[in-house]
Amino acid sequence: MQTKSEHSGLRDWLANQLAYEGPLETIAGDAGTRAYYRLTELKPERVVMVAPDQRHACQAYLKVGELLAQAGLHVPRVEAVDLNAGFMLLEDLGRVDYLAALSGAQAPALMDSAIDALVRWQAATQPDVLAHYDAERLRAELDLFPSWYVQQHLGWQPDAQWYARWSRGCEQLIAAACAQPQVWVHRDFMARNLMVSDPNPGIIDFQDALTGPLTYDLVSLLRDAFMSFSAADEARWIDRYKHRALAAGIALPTDLSRAMDWMGAQRHLKVLGIFARLRYRDQKPTYLDDAPRFWGYLRRELGAYTELADFAALLDDLPVPSA
């Protein structure tokens, strides 16, 4: 679908940068407020990101993109930037993401490349370069679940006893995350943000990267919001990651499986809160269609640990959503 941009000044900026006056094809955006357009009459095609009033996000994109490139990873080349307007002209990494491609015959090779990229990214970690994914941030993310999923989506108001149990469970997850080795974390290293390109994978949507728990990106990759791996496939990719990470000198948690489960529980509760917020605040209702997948992950992640039994029971006792 082609559209004329509604963003003030974009047409003039493209005309000045590229003498481009051709069509702008809308690209499905992310969960944020950024917009993306493909410049289809250029060869090769380019993508323009429009992020008005997001100067900090644009600066972070440039910084993290440089770190990823220095680590030998494939990120879009930045060809022009206007930080004041929030315009960024980028290399187009193609039209096919991993989410679309992992159902095909090339899936093993694609996943192998993704694991390699993740290990290279983690191995490149330097101290005091990216802000920390600390307890305060992890706790604020978990707070989205009772506010948006429980109260707004389920229409249920928890009492003080519920919140006390909720807080105890959250603190267990937070402590476990903070105890992990800390590395650079993309924070959304999943199939929709990995592009089939040359070389694979092309990596996008990385502006929110921090220094955080080692298993976070691995969980994001293997327990995806929009697709699921079989238990056997997940185990195979975890084993592949483990061997390559150790070979790269990356310190791993003593119990990698437990670390992944507890980190996954934090991420999946956060994302349920975000998806509910997208529906009710941002009028993006389709994200909640994948809520059952997250509940499946959570039951597996919490159910095997006696320390989290009360937390698991607390979540199991929540009302069933009416829609």
C-alpha cells in the first residue's frame, strides 16, 4: 500500500536529501509511535523512519547501531539524520523477517545465524557504555501487569493481600535477574526484529538496548511473542547457544534453564501488561490475540519451581478475560 506522508516536512526533507518525490510505502510499524516508509522508486530501496519528538530514541538508535556494527553484526546503514524533526534515512534490509521465514526449509540456518549474532553481541559488552537494566526498571515493567492486564483488561481490582503476594513473587524474579551475568541486551531480540538479509540476520528495533541479564535476549528469541518452538527445538538451540557462548568466554548462570525460566516469567508478565496497554490506551487491539501463548510460557516457567508456587497460584486464580 502506498500513502502520502502526514508528517510535516518529510517530503521536503526527502527532496533535499535525495531529490526523491516518489511514493512512500507504509511499512508495518512496531508497538511504539514510530512510523516507517519504504522509498520504492530508489534502487536499492531505502527506508525512512519518522520519530517526531523522540530525539533521545533517535540518538540511542545511532549509538546502539554503532555498537552492533562494531560487534560485526548487520544493522541498517544510516544515510541521513535530522534529529530535530525525527527523520532518519536507512538502508533497507529487505521485506522478509524471520517470523515469516522460520516456517520454511531455511529455518535451521536462520536460527544458527541468530544464535551466532547473539553471542557476538554479548561478547562485545563493555562496562559503562549502556545504561543498566536494573531492579528499578524490571520492577516498573512488572507493574504494567496489574495496572493494565488485571485491572484494565480483566476488569478486576486486586486487594491488599493479592498485591502482597504479587510483590513477593516479583522480587524473587527481579533478584534472580540481577544476579545473572550482565551483558548488552537488545531487549526485543525476536523474529519480527530479525530480517532475512545478507549476511543474516539483519537486526532492527534496537534503540532500547541496555546492559542487563544474560538470558533476556535468548528468552526473547526462543519464546517469541508471535510464534513458538517445540520443546525439542528450543532445547537444541539452547545447547547451541551454551556451547558458543562458553567458547566466546561468556560467563553463564550455574543453572541456565532456571535462569531462562525466571527471566522469561518477568518478560512475559511485562509483555502482557504492554499488550493490554496497547489495546486500551493506544487502540492497537490485535496484540492481545497472542495472550494465550504467554500464559502457556508462564505456566511452564513458574510451574517447575516450589519457590514460585504461590506466585504461580496467584496468577492461575485470576479471572478469565471476557474477550
